[in-house]
Amino acid sequence: MDFNGSDIRSADVNGSDTHGGSDTLVGPSSDDALPASATAAVKIVIVGGFGVGKTTMVGSVSEIRPLTTEETMTQAGVGVDDTVGVERKAATTVAMDFGRISINDELVLYLFGTPGQQRFWFLWNGLFEGALGAVVLVDTRRLEVSFDVIGRLEERGVPFVVALNTFPGAPSHPVEELRAALDLPDDVPIVDCDARLRESSRDVLMSLMRYLYSLTVSPEQP
């Protein structure tokens, strides 16, 4: 795993490393260590179509250096990946993104960003295992790339919120029009966000946590 400030080396049984020195194995820096006060951890998945900002969101909000699996896009993807609207995108996630954020002293969220291209969607099975909920990032310039994503979440029964990511020149639509276009139930939250900003991304995650909590409350309760 990619830790900020880490210097992990391969060591033999005698304690000497492969570089000829005697350094011991070094783990994550103190800044990346899990807070001692943490008592609960929740797995959250960040999903969306190709190029909607999933890697950006994980990177902006993570309190540790995020793990990414971005690779340069090549000619092999021409005719396979739908790049309409994101023609200038040069890299893509091929496995997952990973980050962590502490909501308070006791609650920690582990964030897993999924690949957006459909040819990598077979990886979703493992990434969704144990997930409590999801954030669906949406680019209002390309609503159609979100249809299959939302459909897969509904098939899996995974609760989610929809976050409308800010892009230059993106059209603005009334929330109810977007809800109808995405065929969303009335109770699914739709929020605005700028995935580049930590505070905005954190607000999206808080909206998801509030929504998940509301689902645990009996309808008879106030």
C-alpha cells in the first residue's frame, strides 16, 4: 500500500536489506497511522462513469496519501472506451483508488474508487464486498454514462447518494428534472459538489452517512 513518507525495503531473515544496509522495515509515517481513538470503520465506494472525477474525489478528501492505479491511456482503448466529452483525459483507473478520512475521533471511512470503464467492471464484485454505501458521481454534461452505474447499484441493493460534480460549462438542471432523468426514487439524496475541494467532498460523504442513518430509523420513529 502506498503510504506517505514510507520507505519499505525487502529484508532477509538476518535483518539486512537487499540494498546492502541494515535498515529495518519501515511502516507508514505517523501522519498516516490510524488514530488510536478510532473504534468503528466503514467501507464506502465511490462510483461513476468514465471521467466523472472519482480519483479526484478520493485524492482531495483522503487524510492519507491515496493509493491510485492510474495508467496512461493507449491506442488499445480506441473504439473500446467511450471518451466522448472527455477526449483530453490521458490516464484512467484500472483497478481502484483507496483513501481514508476520519469523520470524528471514533468513526473512520475507508474509500474505494472504482474504475469507470465497463471493461474493468468485473472488479466491482470485490470492491463492493462489505461496503455500507456508495457515492455516485455524475457529470451533468454526460448523464447517460451514469445510467448503467446506478442500475448496478440498485441490482445489488447498495444504498447511495448522487453527487453532481462541477465541470466548466456543465448545464444546470432543476433537481427534480435530474431525478426523473436518472430515474431515482424520491428518497435518494442529490447534492452538488466540487470533487477537487476537500470540504465539498467531505460534505458529500456526510450526506451519505446521514442517509444511511435515516435508513436504519423505523418509519414509525420521528
